[in-house]
Amino acid sequence: MPSSDYQAKSAYRGDVAVRYDQDRKTEPLWEIEQAFVADLITRLPAGATVMDIPAGTGRFVGMLLAQGVSVQALDISADMLAELRRQYPTETRLQVAVGDAERLEAADSSIDCIISWRFFHLLPLATIDRVLGEFRRVCRGRMIIQVLPARTGGLATRLPSAVKAVLRPVRRFLRPAAKTPWSHIPSFIHAERDLLRLFARHRLKVADAATLATYQGLPVRVYTLERDGA
């Protein structure tokens, strides 16, 4: 069953959805992300079926449609999708639907590519585990997953989860996070080794991994995953 264990599941509503693009387009990271995804999209074959989840207000939809692919744009927030629909009211290659990444309605192996951006940092590891299981089930091709950010080394990656939980308030006091439009939403900084463990658990091999930029001193990582076996 889908869970309710992360606050972002109900956070992108009302004015937050209306102002989503406006509040973020001035970020240097936003432009870096746009350029990176634009390059990835040029490698998709025309006619492919791409799932964009969470699609939000559709920041990548125009680029995907221009590449000649069919797009399934899913998001847990109907308000975010309403903003997307206003931009593409009649596009026949675009399907827009409210969807929970923990329980996708797509058929097994029906998707050629999944793009999942600005999502995994909002999820605890137990939820990521469920989401990866669904991604693997529905996607027969590549899964492009961004983690904003990931902790790739240092002592913190070797500490037990319980110790990390105790230290988290101390770190916030010593180094307050920069104010962002999403500061009111709890985020999770995942250790890369934990992510790799979950990828392996779902028989997903890392075909490529890249550091996109840094955010608050930590790397923003992008993983390209493929099924490892049937």
C-alpha cells in the first residue's frame, strides 16, 4: 500500500503550485538541470514512451515532445498538474494524470524511459525502496534519477541511522540551511552507499553516474539505471 511517510506528498498545492516555476527559475541549479536533461533527451528515439515523475508543472515536457516521444506526466499533486495542463491543452502525445510513485498504474515493462527529478531527496529510504520497485517493474529501458544532494563520502556515511538522527539537529544549528522556496519541507540527505544498496536490491545496475553540481557543499548526483537481468 502507498504510504504517507513524507510531508512533500501533500505540500505542493495552492499557491505553492502556482508559484513553483517562478520561485525556482532564478536558481543557478535550475539552468544547469535544464541543460543536462535537454542533452539526455536528445538521445531518446522518436516514438519512445517516457514517464516523467514527478512531472510537476512540466518543466521537461516541452523538450520531450519536441524530441518526438510520447509522455506520461504523473504527479501526486493535482494542483501542479493543473499548471501543466494549461500549457498543453490539446497535445495528443501527452498523458497527464495524478499518480503515486509507490503504486504506479502502468503495465509491466510498458515504459521506455523514466525521468525522476527533484524527488528522491524528499523521500525516506523506505519509500525510495518501494518507488524503485515500481520503477523497475514498469520500465524496460533506462531510469534517470536525480538525488539533490547525495553524501558520497566522509564519516557521516558510516554512522548508524540512529546516530545520524541524533546529530541532525546539531548540524542544523551549527550550519543552518540556506533559505529556499522548499525550506518548509523536510529533506533527506542520503548516503550514496545506501542508494547503491537499494539499486542492487532491485537488480538495477548503474549504467552512468554524474555529479551535476554542488548544493550546500554536497554533490547533486544523477544516476542512469538499467535492469540487471529479466
